[in-house]
Amino acid sequence: MPPDDPNDFFPNILPTQPDSAVAPARKQFKPWHKPRKQFVRRFQWIKEIDALVSETHFPDDSRIFRYLSLPGEDLLDIRSIRDLCQQRSLALRYTGLNNVSQGSVDDVQLNLSENDVKSLTGIHSNSQILRERFEALAETKSVAYGQLQYSGPFNVINVDLCNHVALQRPSGERPTYIDAIGQLVAFQLRYSIQPWLLFLTTRVQSDRVNAENLVALMAAIRSNVEQSSRFRAGMNDILKTTEDRITGVLESSTSLPPGVFKTVFAVGFGKWLLGYLRTAQPQPEVEMLDSFFYSVKGSPDMLSLAYRCRTVIQPPHDPLNLIHTAPHPNPTGEASMALNILERSKSMANVDLALASNPDLREEMIVETEQLLRSAHYPVDDALLGYRAWLKAAKEKNKRFRSHR
């Protein structure tokens, strides 16, 4: 039997009182506070979570929405999702991982934010932030993985990375981001009977992908290129080459233009995820949802990907016809799911372009971001150091950066 209070069982990854008080510094705006992040929150995270809630059965006595994420010190994603849960009469039970040093300024800020969020209506009392690396979830004997047994399975897993998901060497001495994602997927398939969402935010630069990882992702693409004429035609359209040259182009994918590489990477990662899921029994289904990209350093180098996963459980059927049962629907095949991944990867929307071409939409995202940051006690309305002044300065800095390239 697990302990009554899991905090007693996992003392090393939960917040502790620092030896001496550390005063939180004045809050500074960060790159992820730009309006484009709010675009992703609203048009991907909130949109898809709202759709998921509509089709998920929550018993009247257990209306709990379970959410795993990698929140920053301000818990902005948790604040946003809590608002949606309130609208749907759901309690939000969040589990977060943030590898801050205990007693540091960031840890103090994280404690303040968590106290703030936990005081809000609709936050489940067992919600918590673990002071741990995301990769630790790959190790089934780690305290971080053990904590999942108390809080999962999850309705949503949100892996919001600042780094490249495929940066680390596979099968090394330390677990990788992909190892952690794989372990979480296995955990979900073992325990979840409801559909669930996986969000992944990752940098995508050809020179930041481990070579072994890239070989595996390209192999996942080639398997469908060889088996499906429709998939082959779709890859040919992405790569702007002839069908007989696709394999050669994939083998030298690091030389592709950034705009093409980001699409190829999205296809490869989605195909890896699909292949991994399909080794389970019963075989689950995965659908890639509306996904986005934007530019951090001048070229398309950040992806925000979304997937809906569902374990397909066939309902009982009476072979003797004593009771009427509906015929089983045909399951979705691997080829159809692979085509979905390819088409969704091709149609990823450019967030920067969407906001630049629609000033009204950009203003909406700015206003919503201001509201969110205000709730986290940022100096949004300061005449000299407020949010809009920071946005203006960031825009000028970006112009100077581009002019010197």
C-alpha cells in the first residue's frame, strides 16, 4: 500500500524551506512571454483540451482533470488550463517537473507561484511541482517516476521544452528526453482507457539533432515511402525532388533548408511515435492535430506539435444474437495514420506570419498575455518597464539582430 501522504515518501524532490530567506527579484519578461506563445496556448492547447473534455467521461463524484507539464516558475500554462477547467466544472490536478535548485531565487519564485495557484478555486489539493529533471521519468526506479503512480494516468501531457527533443545521444549513460516521452507513453497505455493528448514544444535545428536519432527518424519515414504511393508522393511534395531520389535526400537531411527540415523532422517524430505506439496490444490509434512553428533565431526553429492518442478497446459482441450488438467499426490502419501525420506536418501554421498579417489578432494575443502575466504579478502596466514597452524593445532588438546577419 502506498503511504497516505506521498510527500512523506518522496522528500527529496518536493520543495523544502531554504536555510536562509532569498528575496525574489523583480520579475523580468522572458522570450516565452511574447504573443506567439499565447497563440499556441489558445489555438492549440486550450482548443484541443476543450475538445478532449467534451468527449471524456468524468463520473459525477470524480470530475478531476489530470495534467502533467514542465511549467516555468510562474505556472502560466497551469493558470490557463485552470480557467478552462473552471468553465467545465472540473478540478485541475496538476503534476509538474521543474529542475530548479532548492533555495535558489527560481525556487523561491516557484514556491510563491504555487502558493498563489493553490489558493485559486478548482485546484486539486494533491497538485504539486517536483524539483526534478524531465528525463528522470525514464527511470522506473526514480522517485519522479514513482510519483506518477499517485497522480496519473493523465488527460494531457505537455512537454514544453526550450531545447531540442532529439539533442541527446540515445542509449547513453543518462536518460534522454525521448526516453522520458517513451516511458510516459508506456505508462499511459498501461493505465489510461480514455483518449489523451500529448503536446510537444521543441527546438528544431538540423545541427542540434543527434545523428543516431536522426537516422532513426528518417528510417521511420522511409518505411512508409517504400510501402505507400500516397505517402511517397506526399514526401516528394515536401522535398521537391523526384520519387527515386527521396531516400538519398533523407540520408542527407541535415543539408535541407530550415523550412523543409522542420517539416521532415515533424513527419519523422510523428512516425516514430506512431510506430512505438503500434507495438502495444491492443493497438492504440494516434492522430496528429493542428500544429505550429515559429522562429526564435531568424529561421523556422521552434515546433509546437500536438497528438491525440486513444487505446482502441473493442466492445463485446454476442455471436449467438441473444442481444443486439452493433457491428465493430473498422480500426484505423497504420497507413492512414501515417498519412495524417504527413499532411498535418505539411500544413503546420506559421505563428509569426499569422500575427504579423493580422494586427487585430496580435492585439488579442497581447491583451490575453497581459491578463495572464498580471495574474502572475508581473509589472505589466508599468509606464517604463511594462509589457508593451518590453515588446517594443524586443522588436527593436530583433531588427538589429537581423540587420547584422
